[in-house]
Amino acid sequence: MKEKIVIKNVYPEIEGGKYPVKTEIDRHMEITADVFSKEPVEVWVKYRKISNKTWKKVQMNPYQQITNGQKYKTYINFDSISIYEYTIEANTIDKKQSVTYSKILELFVEPRIARFGAWYEMFPRSQGKIPGKSGTFVDCEQRISEIKHMGFNVIYLPPIHPIGKTNRKGPNNSLYAGPNDPGCPWSIGDESGGHKAVHPELGTLEDFRHFLNECRKQGISVALDIAFTCSFDHPWIKEHPNWFFHNPDGTIKYAENPPKKYEDTVFLNFYPEDKEDMWTELKNVIIFWIKQGVKIFRIDNPHTKPDEFWSWLIKKIKKHYPDVIFLSEAFTNYERLELLAKLGFSQSYTYFTWRNNKNECLEYFTKLTQSYLKEFLRPNFFTNTPDILPKILQEGGRPAFKMRLVLASTVSCSYGIYSGFELCENKAIPGTESYLNSEKYEYKVWDWDRPGNIKEYIAKINKIRDENIALHYFDNIIFCNSTDDNVIAYMKISEDKTNCILVVVNLNPYNVQSSRITVPIEKIGINSGEKYVVRELITDKCYVWKDRENYVRLNPEIEPAYIFRIEKDLPVIEKKDAQSHIAEENSIYFFELKYRAERNSDVLARHELTRFYNEYVAPKVYTGPDYDIDYHTVIDRISKDQGYDSIIEAYIKTPGH
């Protein structure tokens, strides 16, 4: 009797098919499987939309032999945004044996914006110009073109609903509000309405729809915050008191998410007797805003609600509105954050906000981009939020804001800033990560052009992102070795290898850092010893590099980060007729010190050589703002006369360096 065909190790598959895999409509999906058979077989991926009865088939190709079998691989391009299911089928060539994999796996094919987007979070009530008065949706429309100019394609709004009056919070989250204090937008609901209503101070529902339309005209999507919490004045309190938790005395409990307390807000009890009615009403809240034109929802504190609710809700919504995107705001323990992504959330907040030093960045970014997580967890790197002004931004000044922007926007395909970031707003309540005089609790009037802003810098970074397809993906990152503990470097290469981006970031916003960067040139077809051009896209300067090892210098006050595009096909930029009297003078002093350090074992000369090289030579020969091609050409020419390939080689071959 012939042995049965066995199919194993299907990938991607999340926990045996318990959770859906995710991909996007604009990229092909790789599927692999191990097939064991003593006879030749044909292997296929079968897939279909969940609404279809008919399967489509794509043949898989063998790519590696294993004991008693083969590894198979194929790619699928899905033709529409939808929920799909897929499995593997194998049959012998003579068709006498046929086996189908034991599981049917679920797949969410989502829009491109689920992977690649730049988010700008703003409070509508802070878009006005009159102190002490709420801005409106009409005021928001006045800022669309400015936000578009900065390169953002998602405007994210905190809750826009009526705000409760009972236990209303005052400035800086104080427990007592004055008569003119507007309260916190996450305390939702009053006598005028709840989750399907618009705060009257912001305008009407028609005004909101007009704002959505104006955004759409400029290619911007609107994301709306959904917080399934209520104020004590929400209509549901009277209509459905059993939907809430109660104290022993019968009063309703206020919400807590230790160590935080929300005295103006109450949590929903997701398991009342009429659970089905309650869950349906919450689903209808989402559908209501979808019908207004919203397709992206940022979900507040999803980790404080039942997992089964999110799994139920997301699938119910996506069955009819598959292009809807859900962002999970879950600053919670890691296992919960990951589980929420498995349950179906399209994107996830992460711990990026608190990852600052090189080692923790490398460890965390590698986990997010190069492990099984990439099949279901899409990170959205927010630099700051209304609740979080990290210490690095409080203390690091403009260099920190620029550095964190580049890091967020080039490691992750989706990233966001909370308004005020572009103004380098860094005033915090002492000893906390909370903004001082936060607009969460009061009206604000901003000068969006105040001195020191980085709006044009943000616009440039977003333009670089848009124009370089290598930055449109998050699982193509390659971390490069850097000799400085404050410098992180990584490369992203497009699938067809026509676009290669190298990012180098000084993680220290206070000091100049120099580092040797190891570039894996073999991955883009550059040979050892070959020269190539790197164009720094922020400054639009070109540099000639050679081999894998190259040197950079980053002054955070000038440029805390570089984004290089490797343009190997451009002609090499050389200056054979270069002249530099400074290079000639510096070389005389340099080689005099080198001679004394080497021949005479002169410790003082060795220390002086280090100082002189770092202060006068390195800035002009390392890639950076002070680079001087004439100086570099001349001093390297003199170094060759001394028997060295370059001035850098002459320095590092000196004992003690």
C-alpha cells in the first residue's frame, strides 16, 4: 500500500489557525509548506473569499529538499480587499492520491494604508483662534492644507462627542473643574447625546461630514477615536444601567486602569444579561461613523475590554466593510498587546515611545520586523501622544524631536505625531510624562508657525518616505553594524533592488557622534573595492563611498540623522584637480604627530593626534555637514604618498587608535 501524502509546517499560520493572518492588497503574499511523499506530487494553494463557494488555485514550486519530502513556495496577489481563507492541497502526478491540509486558515487582505501611513493627531477644539473658546470643524478645515504640506495622509481626531459634566476634570487633570472648563473628550456623553453625537461646540454632524469631504479632496483619510467608556451623564446610564459596574451602595463605579483613575468616566460591563443587545449597539456605533465616511478607527484602551468582544466585533465589521482599519491603543503588558493584534486589529501602538538606547532599539525593532509578528502585528510608531511626553523629548530639544521623527518614520511604515510635536512642545508636569496645561482638559490656541518649529523638516521626511518604495515596507529592514554605541544604522531595500535606503541616526541629542558603518553592499550587487555614490536625501548632498566600511559624523544640532539613497549606477564624483592648503597644512602636523607616536612611543603625541584628528580632520573627511571633498581628496592623496590608502587608514593604523 502506498504511503499517504503528508502536509506540514504551513506558513503563515498563527497558532494553528486560531487567529487570522494579515496582508495588504498592494503586495503579494508568500506561502510555504512542507510536503512529504515518496512519489512525485503537485502542490497547490487553494483560496477564496469567505463569501464565495468556489476555490481558486495557485501551484506551489519546490525550492528545497528535505528528508522524505520537499519545501514548496508560491506567491499570491489578491484581487480585492476582503476576508479570505486558504489551505494547501497536494496530489500525486497520476492523481491517484490527493490530500488537503487539515486546516482552513483565515486571512485579512487590507488596504495599503493598513501598512503605510503618516498620522497627525489633533484636537478639533484647539484649532480655533479665540482664547477660552472651542475651535470647530470649520476651523479644522483651515488646517488641512498645512497638514497635507507636512506630508500626512491620516488626520486622527480624539473623541468628538458631547462631554459629561459630572466629576468633570479641570486643568492638568485636577479633580475640580471651573464653570468654563471644557472637560476631557474621553468622558463621553451628556443630555444631548452619546457615541453617535457630535459635541455642539464643534459644529453639527453635517459640518463633520463636510470636514471629511475636504480631507478626502486632499488625499487625507480621517481616523476617529472610539472609546467604549461613558461619562456619568451618558444616555446609556439611564437607558441601560445594567451595562455598568456598581458599588455596594448602588452607585456606578468610576473607571480605573491602575495606576490611573478616571473619576469622570465609567467602564462598561460587557457581560450584562442583555449582552447581545449591548454588543450590537456598540457595533452600531462603528457602523454609524462608517456611514458618515470614516474608515479608520483608533480604539482606546482595548486591553480593558474582553478579547472575545474584539474578535466578534472586528469580524462582524470586516464582513461588510473589509476596508475598515482598526488601530489598537494598548500600552499594556506585551502579551496583551500581541494578543490584540492576533484578534484582528490592523495596527498596534507599541513601546517605541520608550525605546531610546541602541541595544533596546535593536532588540525591539528586530522582534517587530523579523519574527513571526510580521504576519499579524503592524506597528504604528507614535513619537508622542496626549498622554505621553517622553523624557527624551522633554530634555533633548529640537535634535531629539528630529531624531525621533526619523527613527519612527523609517523603521516603521506607519507612524504618527501628536500635534505640538512639530512645534517641539516639551513642557511637562515635573516628574511625569504628562503635558503641562494639556489640551485634554482645556481649550488651547496655538501659534502653528512659532519660531523653532520643524514643520519643513517633517515635510521633507514624509516626502522622502513617499518617494522611496523601500520605506513602504517594514519587514525588509537590515540592521548594519556601527562602532558607536549612540549610532544606529539600518538599510531597507525594495523587492526589485532598485531602491536602497540607508538610515543612520545619532540617538544622543546632546553630543556629536562619529562612527564606522558596515554597509552590506553585496545585497545590492556592489562588489568589493567598487566605488558608489550615496545621496543624503535630507540635505541633498552626494558622497563617494567605497567597500563596506565607511565613516559618518552626526552633529545633532545640525543633522541628527541621515537618510542615504545608494545610487550605484551614477558616475563616481571625483576631483582629480582638487586643491586645499588647509589639507596640506593639516597633513604635515598629522604625520609629524603620527611619527612621534609610533617611533618614539610618545604618549602625549598620541593623545594630541587623537584630539587633532577628531577636531580638524574627521569633520572634513567623514560623511556629514562639514565634509569637504577638496580637503578629503588632497589629504588622501598625501596619505597615499605616505603608504596608506587614506587618511582614515593612516589614523586607525596608529598604535592606540
